[in-house]
Amino acid sequence: MATDYDAPRRDEVDLGEDSLEELKARRTDAQSGAVDVDEAEVAESFELPGADLADEELTVKVLPMQQDEFRCARCFLVHHRSQLAFERNGDLICRECA
Ligand SMILES: [Zn+2]
């Protein structure tokens, strides 16, 4: 009885492992080929120093300075419009620097 039960179990397990391994191998081959191309393309785009600088510049430019704010020409800090002391030659000076 024991061998009768073991035999079909082994067959099922073996078949399952074989099929799974085959599927995994096929999937790995297919994925590895696609992933290699994607990673190479992504790595090239990320490794470009210009891309990093562009991102940083974009980040700086995106920093919001509201319309009711100004950048002091002396301390280079962004103050609220209410802190504007005076404007000289287009340079805005805050009260702290005035
Ligand atoms: Zn200032």
C-alpha cells in the first residue's frame, strides 16, 4: 500500500517540479533578456551626468516663490512682500538688510 501511495505522489511531484522548473527556466530566460535591455537603457539614461544636473536644476527652478514673496538681493533669502524695505536698481532688499 505504501509503495502504491508513494509512487503516484512521486510522479505528481516530479511532474510538478519538472513543469515548474521548465516554466521558471523559460520565464527567467524571457525576463532576463527583456530586463537586460531595460536595465541597460535605464542605466544609460541615469548615468548621464547631464541628466542628473538637469534634474537638480529643475528641482531648484521648481522651488516655488509666491507672487507675494521676493528674494532679497543681499541675504538671498525669500521674504514675504511685507518684509520688503526698498528696491534699488531692480534689487529687492529686505528689512533685515536695509
Ligand atoms: Zn535680506
